Amino acid sequence: MRFKIPKYTHPNFDTAIFKCAPNVKCKIVEKDCVAPDNYHAMSIYPEYFKINGEWVLAQETRMDCVARLNNKGKIEIVEFRHLRVGDSIIVGRTEDGSEGIYLHVSGFKDDKVEKEAFAFRGVRSRETSQTMDYDNLFELLKHEKENGYVVWVMGPAAVFSQGARDSLTKLINSGYVNAFLGGNAVATHDLEAGIYHTALGQDIYTQHSVKDGHYNHLDLLNKARKYDSIEKLIEEENITSGLIHSCIANNVHIVLGGSIRDDGPLPIVIPNVYEAQEEMRKHIRKATTVICMATQLHTIATGNMTPSFRVVDGKVRPLYFYTIDTSEFAVNKLRDRGSLTVRTMIANAQDFLQRLADNLE
Amino acid sequence: MRFKIPKYTHPNFDTAIFKCAPNVKCKIVEKDCVAPDNYHAMSIYPEYFKINGEWVLAQETRMDCVARLNNKGKIEIVEFRHLRVGDSIIVGRTEDGSEGIYLHVSGFKDDKVEKEAFAFRGVRSRETSQTMDYDNLFELLKHEKENGYVVWVMGPAAVFSQGARDSLTKLINSGYVNAFLGGNAVATHDLEAGIYHTALGQDIYTQHSVKDGHYNHLDLLNKARKYDSIEKLIEEENITSGLIHSCIANNVHIVLGGSIRDDGPLPIVIPNVYEAQEEMRKHIRKATTVICMATQLHTIATGNMTPSFRVVDGKVRPLYFYTIDTSEFAVNKLRDRGSLTVRTMIANAQDFLQRLADNLE
Amino acid sequence: MRFKIPKYTHPNFDTAIFKCAPNVKCKIVEKDCVAPDNYHAMSIYPEYFKINGEWVLAQETRMDCVARLNNKGKIEIVEFRHLRVGDSIIVGRTEDGSEGIYLHVSGFKDDKVEKEAFAFRGVRSRETSQTMDYDNLFELLKHEKENGYVVWVMGPAAVFSQGARDSLTKLINSGYVNAFLGGNAVATHDLEAGIYHTALGQDIYTQHSVKDGHYNHLDLLNKARKYDSIEKLIEEENITSGLIHSCIANNVHIVLGGSIRDDGPLPIVIPNVYEAQEEMRKHIRKATTVICMATQLHTIATGNMTPSFRVVDGKVRPLYFYTIDTSEFAVNKLRDRGSLTVRTMIANAQDFLQRLADNLE
Amino acid sequence: MRFKIPKYTHPNFDTAIFKCAPNVKCKIVEKDCVAPDNYHAMSIYPEYFKINGEWVLAQETRMDCVARLNNKGKIEIVEFRHLRVGDSIIVGRTEDGSEGIYLHVSGFKDDKVEKEAFAFRGVRSRETSQTMDYDNLFELLKHEKENGYVVWVMGPAAVFSQGARDSLTKLINSGYVNAFLGGNAVATHDLEAGIYHTALGQDIYTQHSVKDGHYNHLDLLNKARKYDSIEKLIEEENITSGLIHSCIANNVHIVLGGSIRDDGPLPIVIPNVYEAQEEMRKHIRKATTVICMATQLHTIATGNMTPSFRVVDGKVRPLYFYTIDTSEFAVNKLRDRGSLTVRTMIANAQDFLQRLADNLE
């Protein structure tokens, strides 16, 4: 099977209902960060707005944000906290065209392969067959390596074992990772493994808890602060493999958002969470596939800002979003919040990474 | 049964091993935020340092932080990021007195009641009897209401149902809560319930998903930004019950730490997570009992900064730390990281709160 | 709120589609236990068959069983293993009347209260409000005490704590339990608690693991075999409370099905699982409410044989089916198999039982 | 690394404590199935009894069973339900030799490799490194293929996906499976897949739910009863792959124990659970490695009857016992009951089987 991106079909705007629909209405922001009454909130799906008689697709959309019409007549999707006095915001809470707003959930529906391959059926659990999911993902990632932008979102479990860490190194070196989003912990554990071959003081192969092993974690953080940068730490401490080393060696973007759970943190971590969101969204704006694994916090954070589609060279394509976890609760939580296009897989991150590394050359 | 705080026994410093032990050694910080080599890292247990021939207990300790000797000869336990050039830091990685550092894990051990009541036996699961745990907790909270400082750490599940929310209101009004730590979500859902009787658009009693219900969440946040403060929001929107209203009405301290998962956020939320940690620790420094429920993120964050004891009026007493969750993984995670004095209970937050409210007048 | 059983509406059989429909066809069983080709398999919902021009409701139905027309023209719903050569079995795999078979899923639909109170909305999790679920259940059980037949299905966690065991005792003594279905373990642990105040050697109040405590379990089983009956065991060993004692004292039916996991077993346990199913179904044929808690095995076993309705004095009423567990996977598993009328609650059995006992006098 | 079975060291019976110890005492069974007071219950570890001045190892032991001295002076470990009037049973509840009973937990302790490789450290979770566990298991299974007897215990999740089913087929054909223990469900789903390429009506590759798919399950069972045997079913229906087909084609023993949850059942299923236990134990008496996956019921049942060692040609070697599940609760439950030598892995059965098939040629 050669993977093919499913075709997208725009609504037929030649029909009467669209032709007769009014232009969208806007209201003006009167206080910074506060939307006018009856503002329209975006979804993860393609939405069109009728502006000057034309139906325009809102690109780079984000769920629960608002649509701002800038002074060049372009639509920008912005978080409430970025609203400024004088901004012109689209209002209306219908989605059927009657207020000039149209939500299009079925753009990929006519594509047979897509429907069979990816349509969702019932609650997914550890008992759902994943054979095809893996096959599809292998093909997808080979395609994306040449054509897409793959964002990985990972928690500590991705680096707690030698096998997972080696698999990650291989995947990054082979070009399957364009950006990595995470927190302080995953990076800290990975670098600890790079120096001491332990994570939280436990050997990542033998599972042996080394004496005074908890100091490895603290010493690593102390060294990082001493060197002032991750790059210098890697160089001075001769770290030659792992998630962070491979990202830096391959110019893969790293965004680490701070959390109140953090020790340290590493110098690279962004302490203000809303600034961290901005940095994350920069990569989500480019993403064609997102893979989230073993972190509920970062998975939900990323899911919140990821739409179901991406416009590349003027063409609409699906934005694939995978969540991988051993817990049904974790992977299904996002779906329950409205992110209905999420593909969930129940797997230990270690197995998942190993199988990817084994099947992607 | 009348609850009695177990007695604490200091080590017998008259024995030879303590008398012969050297004073602790210190090294000087040469770069901000970087500890000298061989720094000593603190634990959750009482630790004594020999200074000028005297064994001194480090008060207000925090796991994985360092001990700074200030210029008045007092010990301060500080996070690495607060180290400044010139600070004098205790070094040494033994805990048996041989370097002037003594870790005392058995201070409460001789107390019969304590041992029987609270000692940990084996992995706790949904099948562990909790009858005594509830009885103890009822007694403990009655005691703390008069004598202690109770910090509650809660996630959204604490306010997703009318019963839980009413129970919380009652507990706060009755004086069982001194500080509440949490994130943007729990406060947002609580305030949404206060205005619309929904949480994320679902009625908190009937479970009915109201039409366009997701706008309730966004509208609440938009209103909060419009009013600029939680207090004004509550007043203008006539919110008369719930977690946030009750905290404010009873002068209970609120600390909300930001997270990259946040919508909004509410104006009260602290965007910089390390500043949020500072605010949290202010209350943990006073806490005698901490109750964490239905939030893995905030539970771990709080667990990281909470010692196993508190000094009140010169006397050492236990600092009780409870975690409540439906998931064994969540409640046991903290224990696995070394917080061995945690009392875990497997319960739905709704049941837990209801039972507390029913049994505490 | 006074609880009212929702009204049931039969299909309108006066309409043309039903009048024109053919009578059902039957085929004859040619080998014991083997259904004829194209046999019709039953569901949990009301199904009507056209026999001699009349639409007849199949009573006491069971999912995945077949409909046998006996020689008095009555429909019996039987398991495949009970088919005998010469039996007349209804065939046809449509459910819209076109083959004389009509499935009626919406009989309770018009009832407003029912719809609001019990309709299912989305995946249920620990974050679903359960306040109304409890209120409804309290009212339902008060109603059933006078008018219904309540079957309880329980696993060991129902008796591992003193509080849960006392609550059960109270509920049984107050008349809220008509039959109890379970396995060897729950009964064994309950009787161990009755003699030794332990379950698997751990005190059910203090959590203290008594010396050589695992012998308590084995000694209990050995005693039970010595006395040859549960009744004699209870008498000779002076057991005066708990699940089994209360059931026997109140003439509550007990069915214990064997499992390959069993030690022992107790003399009362049925070793052949299909004979155990027969005994269980005797009570399910009478049940108006079923409450399953803390046992995945017995919950699924019971769910497999429980329809969504019961005919009492010629009137169709709902058969309420609750599952209670701390794990979403456990409670949702049954729903995923097609048992769509299940009401799931995420709770520790101890809390659930205590709240019931506290609220039912 | 070449795998080597660790060496076992018997206790040094030349020391005074063993020489001075008395012979074991016995008491006579006075009622069938009832052990005399003070009977000794066995554990999973090697236990020695002093008989006629000689210390004799009890072979083929089973936890919670009793030791019978037969009339040839040999020790047999029997379930209580097999005791008969006149049997001579060893009594005494000490294990230090003082009553002629000695429990030897450290026989493999001196072996360095074993200790490093397999010793248990702390609670295992999804965050425990499993790289070495997989490496060890690959080596172990290659060794066992030539020298051991590998018993597999599996639940339905082992056959719900095409990948898992193909992997199983490969492992069985390659000689890595000597006996398969399970229940009705796993065999039924596997055979349904063999005929219809579905499990419970859902395609095992495409996840597509076929129309009237639940009839596939029932039709399969109906066919099996029609043919009277699995072998004839496989032949007549042209099943050419999968778990059951491969077992039969390779003369791998199959034991299926009935459960009250069963539909059907298949003709091969044993309805009496205690007879099923007997059949299971026949294979456990030969087992050198046991792998349990994706079934809590059968895993616990097997764990109950599996000791920590096996005597092969007069030599004591470890009996390796693995449990694989996505849920920490499931895999740790067995450990919590005293089966301390269990090796637990957190994995989706599909990934686990695929990785084994990929790494074992």
C-alpha cells in the first residue's frame, strides 16, 4: 500500500443557501482581552466565513479562539488574551451559513480509503485491533518525512528505558521528527541518562537503583545551570545520544514548557506557560502530523491548539493527531472534549517507539 | 476516640556518636543558581546539622533543596534557583552524623497509636480497607480546625457535580479549609457552575448537555477578564455558592498556578510556574495537613515541596498528607518517588467530599 | 421527588406495516444444541413476533439466545445449549417487522422524566456528575423494596472493609436485597471476617496484617468443609454479622458460581459454570433492579443474561442495571458489548455502600 | 549474551540446626476434604521436610495446599479437596526447621547474574525500563524451546488483531509454545477470525464493524456444536491459521476452562472449574516458563498453582512466571497476593506478541 493523502472537497458554494447567506457581522473589542458579546468561537474543523460576498476558509484555526478580521480583510484566529481594543471580531453562534458562518465537517468524507482507514467506530480500548493503525502510521511517517512537518509531544516515559531512548535517537536521526514539545522532566531524565545511564537514579537497562542515585537527577540540573545552556552541557559532559542530543544535532526544534511540578528547571524551559503556548503553537501552525505520547498534560495542551486540517500550498489536507498511552482514560480524555479526529493507540511508549524504529528505515 | 497528635522524640544527642561528630562543612556559591560540588540535598524527613557543636533541626525543609547557612547562623532550606553568589551551602552526602548531618526517620516511631493507625503496609489499592482512614481523617480535621492549617489541593473533578460542590461549600464555611491550591480549570468550572449550573456545558445535576454549552465555559472566562477580578465577577454575576465563592467569603487563601493546558486564564492565575511554586510554598510552610484530590499535576507539585513534619511552637508534629483519586497509579506515583509518608485513598472525589461533609459538622 | 416507574408504550400495531407483515417462520432443530440456519438471536430490548396474526412480546428475554415456539404457541427464550431435536425455532435476521419480527427500542422514550433522568450522554468517567444518580438510586431502591426484586452482584471488595461490610449488613437487614450473586472469594472473605475480623489475613479495620494471617483464609475454608454447610459454620463459629450471615438470616437467596481462580471452594459454590448460570438466571428472570459492583467477571456474566425490561403483572417496566467500579474500563466494558442501558458509576465499593446505607433507612 | 539457567544451592543440612531438628509430625485426615488442625500450608518456594532423619525437598509444590506423606514415604502436595480419610498430613506452622519444616527462599540468591537480572526493585509501572526484560525473555525462550516446557495463558486480547494473531501463529509454529491455557472467549474469537476475519463482528484488520456482525460470533459457536469437535470445525470450515489451528497442527496442548461469563461454550471447554484446574495443573507440573497475558482471571488461576521452581532431572531451576497487561492493577494483583517472583510487564498484548515474533526466529 502506498499512502495517499485523502482529497478534500470544499462545500459547493454555488448552491442557493450559500449564495443567499449574509456576510458575517463583526463587533469591536472595547477592552483588551475581552471579546464582544456573541463572539463566534472556533472549532477544530474547517470553517468558512462570508466576507464581501466571498466564502473564505479560516486557516490555522484553533478551537475556542475567536476570528479577527484584520485591516487587510484577512481572518486571523486569535486567543482571547491577544485581543486588543479596536479589533474587529466575527460574531454569531450558528454554523449553518445563516449568519455567514459555515462549519464543514465532511470535507474528507467522500474519500473511500480515508473512510475505511481512519473513521472512528466506537470507544477504543486495549482490545481494539491496532495492526492497521501501525501500518498506516508507518506509511504516513514515510510520506511526512518528505512532505510534512511532524511534531512529537512526549512525557518522561519516552526516555526511561534504553530501548525507547535508542529508538527515539534513530527516529530523529532518520528525519522523522521536525519538532519536539515537552516539559522539564523528559529532557532532564534524558540528559541524566546521557551522563549517568540512569533516570531518577535507576539504570535505564538493568533497572538497578544506584547508590545515592537521586543525586544524579539533581547533579544534572545543577550542571545545566552551571553551563547556562543545554548545548554547552552536552558538549562538556560528552553526551552523544538520546532525545535532546539528537534533536540538537539534527536541528529539530525543542519547546519545553514549565510546570509547577518541576525541579530545576533546565535553562531551556519556558517559565511562563502562556508564552510556552505561543512557542508551541508556532510549530502546530506548521504541523501535518502530531504524535503525543505518555503525557496527559502536554497532550491536552497540544490537542487544545491543533485543528483537524492543514492548508499546504493552498490545498487542504488532514492534520493527523495520534495519542499513545497505556491508559484508556488518558487517550480518550481528549476525544471526550470534542477532538473527535484523534487517533488513539493503547501502548506502552517503549513498545510503540521500538516498533516505529524497527519499521522505519 | 479522641484524636491525639503523636509525640515526637528527638535523637539522643548525648551519645558518643553525635558528640564525636564533626561540625558540618559548607562551601560557597560561585555562580547564581548553582550549588557547590557535593552539596547536601534535603529529604522530607527531619534532618539535623551540627553547627558550632550543636545539633540543629532544619525547619521548613523541602525535598531536593539545599541547606543554606545564613549570616545569623540559621539554616534556610532553599531551591537551587534561589542560590546567590556568596551563599554558604552545607555539603556532604551522608546522613548518619559522620559529616555532621543526621537524618531522623523514626521520630514518631515509638508512639503506639501512630504506628497502628498510620503505618504503611504493602501496596494500597481499591481493595484496601479505608474505614479507619476515614475515621482518622474525621478526627484529624476536627483537631486541625482548632489547631492546624489545612491546605486543600484540588482538580476539576472536585466541582463537576452538584453534590461535591455543595459539600465543598459546607466544608469551607465550617472552617476546615485554610488554603486552596489548584489551577485554572477547577476555578473556571466552579465559576461556570455558579452562573450557569453547568461545567463544560453539562448540567452539574441532571448531566444534561445544554445547547451551545461549550460557550458557557468561554463566556465565563470572557466575563472574568471583563471584570478584571474574581471578586467583581462574583458580585456582578450573583454567584452565591461553590468553591471560589466560599473561599473568598471565608478569607481562605487561593493560589492558582498556570498550566500550558489552560484556556483563558482567569485573572487570578499565576502565569509563571516558578512564581506559582513560591506562592504555594508560602502555604505549605504553614500546613499541618494537606489533602490532594483528583489532580495528578498539582498533587505531585505539592508533594514535592511538603515535608513529613511541621514545627509548631517549637514542637515537632507530623504533617499529614493525603492523596485521593480513583486511580491507583495516580495516588501511588507520589509514593514511588520517595514520599513514603503519603496516605492514599482510592475514591471518587465526589464520594470523598460528600462523606467528609456528612461527618464533619 | 417521589420516584415513578416510567410508562411503557407498545408499538402501534394497527398501522399498515404491522398488519401486512407475515407471521414469523420457524425451523426445526435437527441436532441437540444446534440452532437451524438463519435462527434469530435475541437482544436486551423488547421484541415482538407475529404469531397467528398476533404480535406477541417475548418475555424474559436474553441477549444472544434463540426464540422457541413451544407446543402451546408460547415463546420461550432459550440458550443454544438447551435446544433439543424437534424444537421449533424462529428464524430471520431482520427486526423491522418484514419477517414478523419487531425490535422496539423506544418504548420508554416518550416519558419525559425518564429521558431526563436516565438517558445516556457520552462516555461516563470519574468526572461525570453522580449527584442525581445517587438521588435516583435512593428513590429507586425505596420503591423496589416494596414493589420489586433487587439482585446484587458483588466481588470481594464489597467485604474487605469493616465499613462496607457493616453497610451491607444494614442494607440486607432493611430489605433492600432479594438475591445475592457472586463467587467463592467474596463469601470466603466475608466469613473469614466474621470469625477472625480479617480478610486475607489483614484486619478489616486497622489494616494490620496479623501473624500467619494467610492461614485465616485456609482455616476458614477447612472449617466450612468440616461443617459441610455454611449455615452450620455460621452457627458453630458464632458469626453474627456480614454479607453471608445477613443473607441467610433474612432468607436472601445466594448463588455462588465457581471459578478456576478459586481456593477451596466453600460447599455452597456451584462447580459447573453453566449450572451456575441457570441458577443465576432464575433470579434475573424476577429481577427489576440489578446492582453489580467490584467484579468484572460476575458483572459481565450477569449483564449477558439481563434484558432492559421486565413484565410485572402484564405491564412492561424498565429493568434497572447499575455497575459500580473504580475503573472506567470495567464499568464501560459491558456498555461496549451492546448493553446500552447500563447505568455506570465510578466509585470505590466502600464509599458506594456507605452512602447507600446512610441514605436508606 | 547467552542465557544461562542460574544455579540453585540447597541449604547446608550439615549444620547443627538442621541436624538437631526433629522429624516432621503428621496427623490423620478424619473426614474427606478436611485437613487436621495445625496442617502446614505450602508456599511457592522450595520447602524441605525432615523425614526419617533426612531433609527432603517437596517437588511439584503448590501454594496453599497441604503435604501428604504417602505410604511409600513420599511427599505429595495436594489440594484440600483431594484429602481422603486416613491420609497422613504434615502439621506445623513454622518454617525455620524447628518442627522439621524448612522454607528456603534464597536458593538462587548467590547467583550474580540472576540477582542483577531479575531481582525485584520497587513497584513496577509503565515507567519501568523493560529493555532488559525483553532481551532476557528472548534468550529465555530460545533456551526453553530446546530444554523447557512453556505454558501460555491468554485472554481474548491476544487474538483481537491480525498482527497479534499472526505473531501467535508464528510463535507456535516455531516451537515456542508447549501448552495453551485459556477460556471459551479467546478460542471462540480466534475461530471466528479464522472463518470470518472478524472478532465479535469487527474486522481484525480494518476495524470495520460488518453488518449483523454479532451473528458471526453466534454462528461460529453454533457450527462448533454442529461439528461436535474443534478439529472437525477447523477442517470443514477451512481454517488455516490462528491460535487454535496452530496449536492443533503442532500438537500443542489446549486447556479451556469454563466461566460463568461464557456464551456457548465450545465443545472443548471444561464446564466444571475444579476439573479444569486439574487439567491446568497437569501442565503446570511440567512448566519451566509461564507467560500470562491479557487475562486477569486465568492469570490469577495459574499463579495460584505455580511454584517458583521446577525440578528437572533432579536439578532445581527457576520456574519463570511473566504477566503482561496494560494495567498496573492487573499485573501487580498477583504480586500482592504473595507471588513475589512474578515478572510483570506493562504492554498491550498486540505489541508484546509482535515484538516476540520479530525477535524469535
